[in-house]
Amino acid sequence: MPNIKPNDAILSIPPLNTDIWDKSGRTFQQRFSVEFLFPVCFTRDIFGKDNRTLFEIVEGQSQRRRSHRLAFVLDEGVAREMPDLARRIAAYVDAWPELSLAGPVDTIVGGEAAKNDPALVVSLQERFVSLGLDRHSYVVCVGGGAVLDLVGYAAATTHRGIRHIRIPTTVLAQNDSGVGVKNGINSFGVKNLLGKFVPPHAVINDSAFIDVLPGRDKRAGMAEAVKVALIRDRSFFEWLEETAEALAIFASAPLERLIRHCALLHMRQIAHGGDPFERGSVRPLDFGHWAAHKLEALSNYELRHGEAVAIGIALDTRYSVLAGLLPGGEEMRVCRLLRQLGFTLWHDACDLKDTSGSRSLLKGLEEFREHLGGDLTITLLTQLGSGLEVNKMDERLVDDALDWLRAEASH
């Protein structure tokens, strides 16, 4: 055996790159990068016996051949509209020898109530542990955006991350929230206060779920399409104007096109916007949302998220005009489109006052800043299809914009 001195092994290691030490020579700057890749699939009848999408996603992501354990969580609103769905899920998994159900399909409350009950997170975590799920298992959530947020958060915080597959069932979830990287719940009266940025392992948009979606929820999701068109794609906004009549009656072909194009714009922003996990303060995809988040709470969640976003879009578009950023008259065009799609652009919660006599909605600006961290950053419009980030808003002009919205709603 060779005679090796204690330091020989250390001296044989290649020298460290001194460029990654700070100037003091005492701090080593560790750096590494992780690539994220997840498929977003567009299909129909995901649990049909001939649909291979879910199977191929699970099998394709495996590092070795094994039996894949899947736990399903189902939005109770979807279960109500499709009462045979849990049986179809079980039959689908049973048809593939490589897949197995970790336990019976769970059904949980849907809508914003899911994100307002912290006990649901704990119950889901307990369920995942009791089923023996590990990091190579899959939690498959079938539901609207609120349930996807909740289940994604529970999966991300169990074993520091169980693989999560999203099957969004609403327009808003398929074209916006469900294809993103956010998970979370509401807490302490603040929207999305607790959560994690964790990309899903896959997203499957199944158009069959949109067929059974109530009209109010179909419409609510269209607000996010108007939002992303206003900040990123003027031609898409013009297409929405041209197609508004068909979209208002939920015609299938244009609604599918709206969902797909909006989802692609959303994903492009995440992938190429330079800040997928929102470490900075700029949030273009949150155009109209500072008011929307506060309005949801002020209305005691009577307003759907998309309905509040529509009001927030109208408010910030009018503010953009009052601030001299957007040519006058463009706000009428935006409001006209939103009304054609069926949105009401006023809610009495906009006029609620605090003890000082100021509109309670204005507190949404500070809550938005706290949620973002750092400086307040609001996206406003300079033209249809192009946004501008600003770091302050004149509360007097916000009040004027709200008064204008109230007057417009009374016409």
C-alpha cells in the first residue's frame, strides 16, 4: 500500500476558481443552476380509455421503470358536474399496469373557500403521508385554480416536494394560474400570503372540462386573457374585440383558441421574462391585480377572482389615462370589450370606507407592495398591448378613476 501523507489527497484536487471568492477572501460564492422543464398538454377526455397523455407523462418522466403511485384530489364542484369522474379515474389507472392508485380519489371543497381554510393544508399533508407517498409518487389534482393552488402547496411542503400534476378545469386555471409556477393559500386576511414557487411536473388542459363549466366561471377566466393581451399582445386584444360576441355565448372554438393563446403568452412571460420566481418587484402578469386581490376580500369573496380582475383592469386603464400615460378614449375601448364579454365593472365594495373616511380599497396598494417585497411596482398602460412599470400611484387619481367607473356603471 503506498505511503500517502494526510495532505496528499487534498493537494491532488484541482485548484478552486479564485474568482468566486469575495474581495476579503473569506466568503466563497457558491453558484449553481437548475433547469426546469414541464409539459403543458392540450387534449380532450384525459381519462378516456384511448387517451395516453397522462400515462406517457408519468412514464416519460421516470428515471427507471417502476410502478408509479398516483394520488388524486378532485374539486367537489367538478365532481358535482361530472359525478362519474372518480370511477373513470380509477378505471383509467387500472387499465395501465405501470400505474397504481395510492388510495381512493379524494374530493375537497372548491373555489376560494379551499384557500381560506388552513386546516385543509394539514389534512392533505396527513393524507399524503398516510398513503405512503414519496418524492417519486404523484399527486394529481383535478380542479379549478384555487384547488390547484392549495393542493400544489400541500404537495410542495410534504417530503419537501411530491411530484404534482395539474389538470385545470376552469378557463382561468387553463389559461393562467394553472400553467404557472405558483402555489399557495390565503392567510391573515391576505390573498396568497402563504405559498411556494414550485413548477408542476406537468399540466394537462382538457377541453372537456370547459364544456360542463358554469357560464359565470367561463366568463371569469376571460379577464386574464384581456389582461395579458393589454400588456403583451395588441393583435390578440384586437382578436378579442372581433370575437367578443361569440366568446360572450361561450362558443367552443374561439374559447379554446382564447385559452391556448393566453396560456402560451403566460408561459412565455414566465420562461423569458427574466424573473420566473418573482425575486424582483416587477409583476406585469399582475396588471389590474392590486385592486382585484383587495376587492375579493372586501366583497367577502362574493366576486370571483376573474370578476375582480376585470374591475381592476378597468380601474388601472382609466388611471393610465388620468396619469397621462395612455391616450384618452382607450379606456372606453377596454371597458367596452369587458362589458361585451359580460363583465360588470363596478361593485359596491369599491366604495367601502375605513375609519378615516378613505376608501378601504386603497389599502390594497400597500398590501400588494408587501406581497411583492421591495418597492411598490404597478404595471400601467402606455398603449394597448404595451405596459409600463411605475413605483407610485396618486391616491387622488385612483379615487377619480373609481368615481369614473361608478358613473360609467350607472349609465
